[in-house]
Amino acid sequence: MKLTPAIVIKRILAYCLGLFIMALGVSLSVLSDLGVSPMSSIPYVLSQIVPAISMGTFTTGLFCCYIAIQAVLLGRKFHPVRLLQIVGSFIFGWFVDLTNFLTGFLPVPGNYLMQLIWLVLGIVCVALGIFLYIAPKLPALPGEGVMQAISEKYHIPLHWAKMGFDVTVTVIAIVLSLIFFHGLNGIREGTVLAALGVGKVLGVVMKLGGQQLDYFLGKESVTAAQA
């Protein structure tokens, strides 16, 4: 399909909507109080250590650090286009603060069942957000960029790079939590469930709506490309 201005607008809207829904998923996980996803674990703990600075601000700052790590890992292979990840970092960080504010109007879970419900909704939102934001093929968030850089630098499969990255950031968040709170803060069973569940839900969503979204965004579907 021809790339028209209308299609470009659709892709930008899908990208931004995906980031918003993903941020909403993060905020719902925070509301559940069962632990946030590995991606958000460090910003969450830092925002608890320094309450004057929002979780969204810490998210943006950490994402910019991830871009710097990519530059170090890739060296001369670091393409300037990767700097566009900064735009997504600021948008996502702002959305995290916005959705944290919006979820403040939702009822605080009074029992474990309600906590699980908020957590599951958070996992679904994160998966749906990823589905929408990666489809337009616009700059990835720096977390994914680091995983790709590690995979490229050390010639390891991307899923192993993701696993190593998730474990590393979770361990850092645990260490920070133990140092400042003498216990786990934001790292609970929900962190593990998010790490395992997001990928599963994402796979289901892609099977159900992948071709339709590709068509809407003016892209050839995977099925058609393989025919």
C-alpha cells in the first residue's frame, strides 16, 4: 500500500495510543500493589525513595540512560536514528504520570482478589499497548533498544537478551529496595506474573488482531508476505 499522509497519521496515533495503554497497564500494576513489571521496577522504587520526583520522570531519565548504554555497546554501529527513542521516552514518561493520576480515582483494592484483578488488567493493557506501539515500526522504547543492542553486540538470541535484561533490572530494583526500605517495595509476585504473562497475552492479541491492524496501518500482512 502507498504511504499516504492519512496512513502516516494512523501510524503515529497507533504508536501514541499504544504508549498510553502500556502506561495505563503500568499504573494498574502499581494500584494492585502486587509488584510492577521488570521494565518499571527501577523507576517505581526510585520514585518511592525520592517522592518529590515522579515515577514518569524517573522512567524518562532511566530510558535516556538506556540510550547511552546502546551507544556504548554499539560504538560506531550506533545509528543517530536511535536518538529518536528520546521522543518516545518523554511521551511514555508523561503518560505514566498521567495514568498514575487517573488511576488515583479508581477504588483501592481491599482484598487479594481485587489486587489480582487490577494486576491482570495491567498485564493485558501492557500487552495491548506493546501490540499497538510496535506495529507502526516507529522508534522502539529504549528498553527494547538495549535488548536489541545486547543481542547484536554479543550475538545472542533476542529472547535471551530480554530475559537477561529483565533479571538485571529486577535485581537492581531489589537491591535498591533492600538498601532504602529493608524489604521488597514494588517487587512481588506480580513482577514475576507480568514478566511471564505479558508475552503470552501479546501472542494471543497478535494472532487475533495482527492482520487487521497491519491493514489499518497500510502494511502488508505477515500472511500475505509469506504467500
